[in-house]
Amino acid sequence: MRTWTSLLILGALLACDSDGTASGESGIDAPTSSSDPAVSTTSGEPDASSTSTGASTGASTDPTNDPTDDSEDDGPEPPVNFDFGAVPDFGEFNDGCNAVDFLFVIDNSGSMFSAQNNLIANFPAFIDGIQATLTDVESYHVGVITTDDHNSFTPSNPPECRQLGALVTSTAGFDSSNAVCGPYTEGFNFITEQDDLSTSFECAAQVGTSGAGFELTMNAMEAAISDDLNAEGACNEGFIRDEALLVVVVITDESDGPGDSEGPPPASSTGDSMSWYESVVAAKNDTPENAAALVLTNYDGGPCPPTATWEDGVNIVDFAELFGENGFTAGICQPDYGPAFANATAVIEQACENFIPPG
């Protein structure tokens, strides 16, 4: 960089000396000398047979002062131009955490009415806190999924998106918003900052309590962020972005994975906390710093210890803890999610600071 800067300065000086606007035209004459050799600013070569008669005017030395010089004054020489070639195009520079993708995994089984209402009531304050804290974030994707394939009891979503992990665009059944929520403003099946975030989220997140009793919470999450569902033309097209921090928010009051009292797959999710974690990291191009997990469930040692084995979210808590400082857990039975979401905001802020831009 210093070499380029020096060449540019040199080029500017040479051009200034040869453009016919030297000091003699400024109206200020320099002292004359009869002993110093004259220097032409056009040729750049000293003329031993000439003497300086003042500051240069940008032309050659006057030939009348040199009887042996019969050259004619052809006027000033053109300025010197330097061709440094085309400036390289480095593309758009991503200097940090400027986008966030939120995936809300909401249990839609029969016991979730109060938890869904609690979530919806506290979402406006949560997203306001996120926007006030993450001042550099300009773009949000907010997607909602359920813990079944949208085909249980009262089907929801369009027929082509009645599959595990498909983002919610319509709801149906008991305690739901019973509404068509999307596609949303930008034409996708997820909410963006172009929507009224609180209103659109309330429509999608009130998924109701008519879902399957065998929750596939973590397999639904894996499907939602998979390449298949995020491909062009698929139900979740455009949701997951390489340049965005991914925040997975899981809200369930039941167990999942190994030891689930409801039975092995297909009554529960395949895999375990480590494989679920690896699926999230893989969705972020194997960069664990670019993902975070927030879990509200029942677990021993938390504010909502399980009262039965089917309520024990230990495997999902272990999943969140694998994210280190980018992981957060809270109790689903708490009457107000506000304090938990306030603490979660600090975790997301830290995750944004840890974010590693792709490329």
C-alpha cells in the first residue's frame, strides 16, 4: 500500500511540474542567479549553457540567451500519466454479526397451551431487547416449526409443506390462531424485519395443542435446517443464511431422544444431544461460534424439575450446554418468560461477538 501511495504522489508532482502552471505564473518572482545551472521542468535534464533567470514557467530556457540554441519553443509537454491497472474487486466486506436467523421449535402437544401463551406474551419485549442490543444487526429471519409433521388431528400448513421441520405458514386445531399467517411480506415462509415482527410471530407461534403426542422435537429442528428443506423451491427456501448467526429456541415440556419414556423412534427423535449439536454446527459450515441454543424445558437442577420421566428434558438441556457460552437453559413452567428472555438476550449478544464471518 505504501508503494502505491508513493507512486501516486510522485506522479502528481511530475504532472504539476509539466502542466504549465509553475510558480512563475503566480506573480511571485524568485531571486535570480548567474552561477546556478538552469533546469528545465519539461525535459528534466540540466542545460549547462543556460542560467536561471527566475522560477520556472513550465517552458524550456529562453533560446535568445543561448546563441547556439536554435530550437523552437513547442510549448509545455503533456503531463505524465501512470497506469496502475484496474483496482481489484474484493467484493462486499462482512465485518461481523449483521444478520440473525431465529428458529423457534414449539411443542404443539396437548399440554402446551400455557407455555405458548407465555411465549407469545413475552416475544415483543424479547425482540425489542434483541434489536436494542444488537445495534449492528440489520436483518432478521424468524421461523416457527412444530414438533410434528402438521398432519395430526387437524392438519395445518399447505399440503406440500405438511412435513416434519417445515416452517409454519398456517395453523389449525385447538388453541391455535387458526389463521393463514404466510407467506410473509417478502414472499417466503419465514418472518423478516419487513413484517410486523410481533403480530406475525403471534399468528405463527400460536400453533395450538392438536399436535401429535409423540413429539419429535429435535428431529424437527434438524429437518428445518437441512439442505433439503432449505433448497430452492422447498418449504424453508432462503431461511438459513451463511452470513447470519443461527439461534435455535426450543420450547417443550417433554423428553426426547435416548431414554424417552414414550418409547424409541419413531415415538421419539433419533440421535442424541451430540448428534443434534453436530447437525446445527454443520448447518453453519462447521463453525460452532456461529450458532446459539436457548432451551425452555423441565430438568433437574433448574426452576422446573420434572415430575415424571416423560417430562424430563435432560437430553435437550445437554444439547444446549454443548454450545458453551452460546447456550442457555430456563424452566418452561415459569409464569413469566420475561426474565429468562432478558438473560437470553445477553447470551445472544455474546454469540454475536463470537461470530466469525464466512470466507
